[in-house]
Amino acid sequence: MYSEKVMDHFRNPRNMGRMEDADGIGKVGNPVCGDVMWIYIKVKDNRIVDVSFETFGCAAAIATSSMATELVKGKTIEEALEITNKAVATALDGLPPIKLHCSLLAEEGIKAAIEDYLAKKKAREGEKT
């Protein structure tokens, strides 16, 4: 059912855990399946220098969170925004059709964290003027 990469990222998730000093936090969820995902990013010079996640959900939700964090680490904000759910699924050597929504959740979580970062950055810049 699941590829070896999915099982590896489920059993040995990369970048798991809360980031207390995150520059951006994205929280997304799917009420149908009950999966909830938090993505935390640390940004320096427009580049994601650190990223982590907390996910409450199935094996596919945890694996897609883990892979998504691996895909965006070290990328610029613009590069990270281009990562799609298809790229996450492909990097995991595919997902069963019934679990593709998990990769979409990972994409949305990354984008939500970046949007939060950009909103906070804009607010800080507004305070300076």
C-alpha cells in the first residue's frame, strides 16, 4: 500500500517537533479525516533556514509533513511557495489515491507558515515607519 519512502518518513520523521521561536506558523487541518498539521519555519535573508512540524494523523500525514519539510529546507520563500502536493507525493514515490489529500495538507501547511511569516514581517516593517 505505502512505498518504502513513505514508511521510512513515517517511522523516522525528519524535522519533527515544535519550534518555539518560529518566524512563521501554519496550521491546517482536514475535518473529514481528522488530520491536523502545524508547520514552523525560521527565515533568514529570505531563505528558510529551519523548518519543523507537528502532525496528528495517519502514516501518510506524518510522512508528507516530514517530506515537505525536507523539500523546503534551505529554499528561498519564492522557491518554497512553488512546491506542490504533487512534488511531495512524487518525492515519496507516490501515495495511494485515498491518501493524496495528505500531500495537499502538507503543501497548504507550508504555504500557511510562509503567509504567517510574510504578514508578521509586513507588520514589523509597518511599525518602523
